[in-house]
Amino acid sequence: MYRKEEQPLPPPEKFELPFEGKLSPNNRWVIMAELIPWDDFEEEYAKLFSAEKGAPAKLFRMALGTLIIKEKLGTSDRETIEQIRENPYLQYFIGLNCYQQEPPLESSMLVHFRKRIDGELINKIDKKIVKREIDKSDKEVKKKDCLQ
């Protein structure tokens, strides 16, 4: 049986968020953001740009993060930007400090990101993540051995 809502919907600015204005540390995008060594590759990415020509480059985290979002969600370039615009977790993932309603970049930027972030760089990042996780696991095993 259909039940009519008891109260009318509030305007969007009064819509209550379940996380009370804070991001959950258990969100998949927050967890993944912690795994990626963004800063370790910022300098390598920055070397791909000329200091004299063109507009300032976007940060590596924004570039790689946007490409990861696109691949993970299976969306077009335009839809990826729209998803980022609408989702505070995705904005956090690409390195924004706070939620913004305007898109943080144009969808055409993804073409440039794909040209600069190649398979070789992705492999370096993957290896660094795996090494860091193995090192962390080894430390936990050693710590358990010491406690026994």
C-alpha cells in the first residue's frame, strides 16, 4: 500500500546529513585515499610540466584521483566530474580541503591527465602501495612475536 509522506521535503540547504558534516573514516574513498602515497609522486608528476608555459598544473592527487574515480565508477569524463561535484567523499579523495558546489575541474582535463599518467607511473605507485602494506604487515607480525 502506498503511504504519503507525513511532512513535505525540506529545501536542500536544510537537508540533514547523517554524518553531521564530517566524513566517515570507514568510507571506501577515505580508506583508499590513505593507501595511496600521493606525496611520493607529486614531484615526479610536476616534472612533466613547463614552468614557463601554460596554466599551473593540477596537483597529482587531483589528476590521479580523478582517473581512479572514473575507472572505479565506469563513467564518462563528464559524468566523472559531475559525480565529484556532487559527492564530498570524492572531493576529499582528489585532495580538496572542503566541499564545494562548483566542479573542481573541467572534464577536458582528464584527457591531459591520461596523457601524463602512464602505465609505468601507475606500476610504480602500485609497487609502493604493496611494499608499504607488506612492511606494515611484517611489523605487526614482529610485534606479535615479541609479545609472546
